[in-house]
Amino acid sequence: MLAAERSESGQRHYAEGAIDRIQVIRELYAAGLSSKIIAELTPCVVDGKATPELLERLTVERDHIDQRIADLVHTRDRLDSVIAGASATLYTGTPCRANAAT
């Protein structure tokens, strides 16, 4: 995602804009985007090419995150229901064995 030139001794040298590019990459990672998607989007974001296609792609990624959040909330709610049901039989149920496979 970052292009670097190498000196004769093998050291990497980055362009002046590398810090800005790194900041954008870190923000996109923090937003939950994969490295593949970031690699596709970063040139447009950093170079200021905010095309309708770029905005649509970012919106799609946001929608995927929203769906994952909804799925997690649903899973948590189901787990709460199981906990509530188990709590109702806390003292009347059969104790769990440490090793159920034996």
C-alpha cells in the first residue's frame, strides 16, 4: 500500500505524502475494512479522487458493518434468553460435570 524507493544500501525511502497515506490506511483499518479493500480504495482517498464509485464502495462497506452489528446484537439477545432460562432453573437443575465427555 506504500510505495518506497530503495537506496543503494537497501534502505527504504518514502515520499513526503507517506505520512498522510499511513493515516488514511490506519483510519480505514480502524473502521474494520480488510487490507484488500483498503488497497483498492487508498489511491482514490489519498489522491483526492472522491468519485461516486468510491463513495458507493465506502457506503457498501459501512452497510456490511451495520449488518455485522445487527447480527451480533441478535446473537447477544439470544444468549441473554438462554442465560435467563438457565437462571430460572439455577438451583433445581442438574449440576454440570467438569468433563462432560467422560
